[in-house]
Amino acid sequence: MVQPFIIPSQGHPDDKSVSCPACNHKVQQNARFCSHCGVDLAMAAVFAERDVILPESIPPGMPVAPEILLPRMGDYLIERGVLTQEQLAHALEYQKAKAEAGQPVLLGQALRDLNYLDAETLDKVVTTQILNLQNALKQANRQLEQRVQERTRDLQVALKRLTELNQLKANFIASISHELRTPLTLIKGYLDIMKDEGFGALTVEQKDALAAMLKGEMRLEKLIEDLIQFSLAARGQLSLVIQDVDILELIHEALENARYKAQSSQIEVETIFPAELPLVACDREKILWVIDQLLDNAIKFSKKDGKVRLETMVENGMVTIGITDTGIGIPETRIKELFEPFHQLDSSSTRRYGGTGLGLALSNRIIAAHNSQIRVRSKEGKGSRFEFSLPVVNQQ
């Protein structure tokens, strides 16, 4: 006998409850979890939305009807008292038999064929369940939108705070760097006078001690200059003065700057470049600074009696400058860390190589500002190669 189906009451107009996508029990619209089955309502709504989408492929002969959009319709009918468990089992067996006979039917049709459900009741069941799912999905979407908005606000606040902290850090670096430069200039002046024996003749031991002090002063001066340059870049003051530059002249100047360190470290610096190179468009001072940094690193990380090679090549309207060393190399998995400011690959208290960890970070920013990039190839224990390209000046 066909059992009557009563559409669940919509309740009072102020009733803000919806049906749980998982168990169909009523839950409040602003609830996070179902009080009956405990399911996460937002996640359940997402899965329900996926389930109610029409399948990509429908078995041949399967009738297309609104029922195909509904998951667990049999359970839904049992929960509403429209169908018994035995009737559902019988209908499923009937449906299976029809499919095996090449005459597939939907569950609703099977229930109608067995006189467990009439067409009107089936339509009401399908309509009600679709409306319940639709309401649940709308509510889930509203909740998700609200959570996205809240998370976006949190991220904006965090980003603003991070920007403020970075600005404070950059201001501090700039201030302390300029303060350090003043007394260092005084120290350097007196050291130069002493080296020239302006205060009297020096013994061999005094000359050696003075040479060590001058070496330390040069290192300190370089560290301070790194800090100043980085603070300018961090505050958005990395402005470029693009001009036509004789890159060969620039390279010779960089080689002269590195000569003393290479000799004292017993590192051979070889060069490979043509007798003439075209002019390139770049900021001369900043590109010189980058080449100085790359040469300095190549020498610093090379072993005694090692070799550093600086070469240039012209291809496709670009001049590429490459610096290769026979140093300690870099693990491939850690190459990206090279360009992080204030970062050393060896951060232990006993690390062998000094530095602020700013040279490569700032070099990368300078080259990026020239619409290029620093490319790195390295093999641990074998050495590294750093290269970048600059555009040839159009001389038409």
C-alpha cells in the first residue's frame, strides 16, 4: 500500500534552521557542526554540492530525472517514515535485477513499479530534498564567504604589521650604518698615515700588525657599505641611473678591486672575454657593485691555490657576465636560500666564512631592477657559477 508522504513543516517564519547535508536533521543556519551526527557542516555542504552535480556519464538506458541529483534518497524516505527498511531492500533488489536485464531504472521508478510510492509523493520527496540541499549549500557558502573575509582581514593586518617592522628594521640599519661609518673613516685615516710612516719608521712586526689592522678595516668598511645599500633598497630607494656603459672597462675596474684579496688568499683570477665588447645599458655604479660582490664571494669561498674565472659573452643582443669558482659549492636544494637577506647557509656559531648575508640579496635586487636575473649553477665540493645578462645598447 502506498504510504502518504507529508512534506515537513517549514516552521515559523523566524525559524532559521536548515537540514544537515549528511543526516538531514534540522540544524541552525549559523551552526558550525551538526548536533545530531557531528559532521562539519561546511565540509558536508561541499561534498553534497559535488554529489548533486549530474554525473559526467550516465549508463546507457538510464532515464534522466531530477532524482538522479539526490544522494541517499532511500535513507531519506526511511527517515521520513515514507518507506520501511524491508521495502527499500526489496526495491534495490528489483533495481539490480532490471539493470542486469539491460533495463536500468532509478530507485524512484522501482518504488513506483512495486507500488511502494506514487508519482505525486515521489515528486514531493525529490523537490523537498533538493530544496533542503539548496538551502544548506547557500548557508555554507555564506559561512565560507564570511570566513574568507575574516581571514583576509587578518592577513591584511599581519601584512601591515610586517611592513611596519621591516621599515623599522631598515631605518635602524641605515642609522647605525651611517653612525659606524664616521668613526671608521677616522680610524682608516690614521692607519693610512701610519702605513706611510707619517708618525715615524715602522719595524717589521709593526708593519705586519698594521697590515692586519688595515685588512680588518677594509672588511668592516665593506660590511657597513652592504648594510647601507641594503637599507636603501629595503626602503624603496633603489633608483637606477641607466646609461651607456663600457662593460669591459667596468670589468677591469672590478678586477683591480679584487686583486689584493685574490693575492692575499692565493687565488688565481683568470679572464675570458673578447678584446672589444659592445656598450650595455645599465646603472654603472650598481653593476660594478654586483660584480665586486660576486668576485669577492668567489674568492672568499675558494680554497687556497684555487681559481676564479670571469668571462663574458655576447648573444642575442645581451652581454652575459659569468663568474666561476672552484670553491666549496652549494647543495642544489639550498640555492634559493642564497638570496635571502641576513641569511648564511652555515649559520652555526663556528662558521668559517664571515659576512652579513646581504651581498647576494642586494645583488639579486639590483639585477632584478635591470629586468634580468642572477642564474646559479653549483655542485657541492666542486664550485659554483653565477651569471647575469645586460642588454646591448641599440646603436642604430
